[in-house]
Amino acid sequence: MSAGKSINLALSDRGWRGLEAVGIADEIKKIAIPMYGRQIHNKDGSQVFQAYGKEDQAIYSVSRGEINID
């Protein structure tokens, strides 16, 4: 399946709790990619890393296309 122009899902703790409640969290974890923060690019050319949480905390990127594959 082609990903097309779809934007990946970003899952945090609340999203994982929902997936666990319906029994599919373990399957989604197989395709989830951790994102520990974002890189900010300032107008002056400098860059700053902004963490999404404390050390080792992440939100997870999940491909919508991968979720929809049977």
C-alpha cells in the first residue's frame, strides 16, 4: 500500500492507553517508531532540540498505511 500524502499518527500515553483498551497495542508497537523530540530551526540558522518529555520518553510515529494493511 502506498503511503500517499497521509500524515503519520503520533501516539502519546493517552493514545497507547486507548489501543490497549481495545486490545491492539501490541500489534501497533511492532510498527511504531519512537520520536524523542523535535529539532527547531531558527531564522538565524541556529538549531535547538526540544525533547517531548523526560529522558527516554517519546511519542511514537505510526504509518496510517501500515495500520490499514490486512
